Amino acid sequence: MKLEVKLFLYGILFFFPVGLIYGVWSHGEPVGTVGIPLVGGLVGMIGAYLALLSRRIDPRPEDDEQGEIAEGQGDQGVYSPWSWWPLVIGAAAAIAFLGLAVGFWLTGIGVALAIIGLVGWVFEFSRGIHAH
């Protein structure tokens, strides 16, 4: 996690000064003057989360300078290769973006379908033999 933390926290040192410089050069153009420092805040929040997370978990093989590739073998997480919910969410995103070109009523249908797909994907393991 060390590399990820540094990457995001250094983003703060980039986006805040660039936002100030942009604000001066653009004579206070409101969108970029506000948006660029907000991006700095977003990368700061991600970096802070990763810093807190790195304290709770054991060091990964990627964090060790002398680490070997074989040290990272094994299970990396829980995946459901039989799941159809990512396809539903992808179709919902396509419908929502199509709605931006065709009509905003279609975007509402896409958002509703995306919520259904997201709830289905999150609770996929909470039914049948996997129910708690």
C-alpha cells in the first residue's frame, strides 16, 4: 500500500497549486478554479483511506523491495464468475448514456436498472445455500 498512498497523497501537492495557478491565469473562471482543487481533495481522501487501510492489513509482497512474485500467489478475493449482474449494470450504463443523446427519460430508466443490478450484485451471495 505504500506506493498507492504516496501516489494519491502527492496528488494533493499537484492539484492544489495547479488550481491556484489556473485561477490566477484564467482570471477566476469558476468551473476550473473550483474543480481542480476539488480533485485535490478527492485524491487526498483516497490517499487518507489507503493510509488508514495500510495500517490494518499486513504488508503485501508488492511492498517488500526483495519480494518475489511467488509470494503473491493464492486466493486474491471472492469472485463469482457465474454472475450475470455485471452484465445488467453494463447494459444499464449503456441505456443511461444513450439517454443523454436520445432523451433524458431514457436516462431515468437506465439509472433504475442500474440500482436493481447493483442491489442484485451486492446481495448475490445472500440467498440459497449462502444465506445467513
